[in-house]
Amino acid sequence: MTDRPTTCGSACTCAPTSNVDPIDEGRRGFLGSLGAASAMTVLAPGVTLLAFGGEATAAPGASAAKRWGLLIDVSKCTEGCSDCVSACSSEHGWKTTGHPATDPQWIRKVKLRDPKSGATRSAPVMCQHCAEPPCADVCPTGASFKRADGIVLVDRHRCIGCRYCMMACPYKARSFVHEALEDQKPHAPRGMGTVEGCTLCVHRVDKGEVPACVQACAQTGGAILFGDIADPNSEISKVIATYATIQIRGDLGVDPGVRYRNL
Amino acid sequence: MARRSPFLRLVLVLAILAIAGLAGIVGAHAGDAGPVIPKATGGTCVAPPEEMRRTHMSLLRHGRDLTVREGERVDGKGLAACVSCHAVSDGKGGAVTVSSPQHFCRACHDYAAVKLDCFECHASRPEPSNKASDAMPDGHPTAAVAALADYAREIAR
């Protein structure tokens, strides 16, 4: 408190912009953010260079030209293997709380059995990263959203924990954190009172890496293929174009980004 | 008691208030040295300390929306970078969490009585290095990509 005059003085001389006004800063920042994103970039050299915006222009961020997706070859997925699940768990730090009914479940292995033939299949099910995500439709705060590149996420800064999205999701892909947490992974924030789910390892994808489940599966079964399904020349698109693949509950019209082959 | 003029009374009251006020200020300064702020371990901060004290919350709020919603990640400018540079040793080779009053953020926030919500979801200390061993068998990313390419080739065949 005692340093107020000094701080104000130095800030005013080094950066004569509205950004340094100690009283109106929050409101001005808010009003500024209501403007178009391009306006923010125009202002960036003068105003937001002080913030992260200046160098953020160098990082391209999510591109609307891409749509990340997965292709899971069920014939290569063995029933006893859960490497994708354990990889996800250790990557993001979620684990059992001792209450199986409410445990977090970002990805799970599902066993399917045809009652007539008795044939069984085992496949991982996670957030299907729908093009028309019902979770985002029902979210009252805008916390559930789809990124430009098709990854569906929960913005926990806005999540109020109402769990509408959990009800709306046809794939039961989301979980609610019931208990206070400590020592989360720095790249995977998660906390009590918010909803969470598969992020398609967005922190890895943004660095040009593949999701943890895909990396783990490549070392064992090689059943999961990750790529840009909007690019016709990507490996995943070529496989989808060549072989019959399905979306789970494709009849719902939500257009999942995760596809299954040999299911 | 002798009758005094209203003016004299006013002067007397003001004098008493001034003395009490001065004593209060001096007492506050002598007894309260302000928050003890732990030293950071890294190099230069993203902004001078005076500016960070005043605007760190705006910087974080601006950055979080860009990162979560737009996918723009700038290495070394997120909350995780703040936390790792401002980690306070717990004397046992690790760093204290926000549950400790010695935590960098808490030092000021406790003093200013401002509630700190960030660490309900975010890690309040750098990831302990011994935890890395229980992670998945972490091959180099390029190895995974190579394996994926092999897989894709095999499918195409």
C-alpha cells in the first residue's frame, strides 16, 4: 500500500496508455475484450505488449482449417489392455477417489457383446469431440465450448459445476470433480466443483505432439490414429476415405470427430 | 468546569485527534513491517515488480482466455512459469504448496486479505521431479510419430 505513489508514477511514465490506470483497468480490459479479436491485435504493440498478447501473435493457436480427430481400429484393440487409460490418467493426474460411482473417467474401455453370435469387442471411449457438441449447447455459462480446431473443452474459469453437460453428453464422456485436489499436473488444471473430460491432450497437440493415449497405444497395439480429418491428405483422412468407419451414435447428428473401424 | 468558547473546544478536539492519529500511524509502521515476499529463483520477470504487483491478475486473466479458448500458448508466460520461478523451498528438497503461509502468492494475498482461487485447479508448486517416474513409459515424441507412420503404412498396404 505504501508504494502506491511510486508505482503509479513509474507506470505512467513508461507506458502512457489506458492500461496502467489502476482504477479503470479491469473495466477497460473487459470493454476492450468485447471488441473484435483483430482490434486486440491492432492494440497489441501499444497496449497488450505488456501482457501476453504481444508474443501470442507469434503462436498461431487453434486453426479453423484443422479438425483434430481419432480413428480407433477396434480389431487391434485387445480386451485386457488399458494402456490408453493409464496413459491418460498419468498424463492428467486423474485417479480413483475410492468412490467408483463418481470417479473421474476421461477415457474408459468398453466391452461390447453381440448377444446373437456372442462375439465381443473392446474399445476405448472418450470425449468424441463432436462438431455439434450437445454439452456446449446446454452450458449456461459458455464454459463448454468447441475450439476452432474442433477440440471440445471445459473452460474451468467459467464452469459453475451445474453438470448439465454431463446430462447432455450421449457418450457419458464427462466427469465431475467432487473432492478438493492438490498437486495437479501443471499442464492439466482440474479442481473441485468443475466438470472435466478428455481434452484430446490439447497441451500436447498445441506443441505438435500426439495425445498421450495415442502415444501409449502406438507402443502396444497401434489401434489409435490421430490426425487432421479436415485435411484430405492426412493419414487419418486417407484411411477414413478407404475403409468403412463409423461414428458411435452417428444417428444423433452430432458428427463426432472420433471414428471407429471394425466395430 | 469553567466555560470555554466553542472555538477553543474545537481546537482542543482537533489537537487530541491529531495526536491520536499520529500515534496510530507511527505505531502501525513500527509494529507492522508488511508482507515478507520470498525471492524468486529464475531470471527476469515478464514485467518490473511494480507493474506485476499492480497488474498480475490482468495479465493472467488475459492470458488464460487466449490459452484455453484460442489455443495460444507462450512458453514461460503462463501461471505454471510464475509458479516454478516463485517456488519457495520447503526445506526438504521440494517446494511448499499454497496451503503453506510461506507460499509466494499467499505472502501478499494473506496480508491484503484477498482470496486466491487459482490454485483450486492449478498446481501451486512445480511438479515434483520424483513424480515423473510414475508417468507412462515416455518415449520421445518423434518415436511415437514414427510408430504412427508405420501403423498408417501398414493399414494402407
